[in-house]
Amino acid sequence: MSEIKKLSVTIASSSSANMYTVTFIVENGVLTGQCNCKAGKFNSHCKHLFGVASGRATVDWEDHDNYEAIGRLLHHTEFRAKAVDVDKLSIELRELQSKAKKLDDQIKAIQKDVCAQINRGVPVNI
Ligand SMILES: [Zn+2]
């Protein structure tokens, strides 16, 4: 008979006062995990589950042993490397968002200048 191992950690929401529980279960040599947040319940993109799996979550001290145990179960996976990929892509995204904001500001400044010139009156040859 196979031992069933259950490990849970509590994660604080980054956008609200909500707390979510990420639970990993090992049964018959297979590890599954789920979060009880709205996205997690629908097996959708859940940053809490990703955070725990990739080792980037912040957990309470009382959950530290479970968090470490989950990390040991997943140490052979590529999830830690995926967290590095996400970090790099997040930095690139922030840089692009910053550049997009600057370009949008430039576009609006040009449009505003042209409209102001036309409002004031532009000399033309007729
Ligand atoms: Zn979640």
C-alpha cells in the first residue's frame, strides 16, 4: 500500500488581504498540486501554485518545513529554472512597458502640438 503524503502552505495574496492554501499531494509516486484561489480552483494560471513550485513564494514560518519538503520533492524538475525564465521575462516586460509609455507620451505630445498650431492658425499659400 502506497503512502499518501500531503503538504500544504498558506500564501498571502499580493493584491488583497486574502490567504490561499497551496496543497501538494504525493500518491503512488505522483505529485499533484492545487491552490484554493479562484484561478487555482479552475486549474488555471495560478501564481501561488507557480510560486511554491518554483521556490519563489513567501510562506509563513510555521509552513517553512512543508515548503522545504515540497522543494525537495521538486528539486529534480525544471520548475526552478522556469522561475528564472519568468524573472527575466518580467524584467523585459517592465522595460517594454516603460518604453511603450515613453513612445505613447511622444505620440501624444506631437499630436497635441499639431492641434495647437492648427488651433492658433497656420499660414498657407493660396
Ligand atoms: Zn492561487
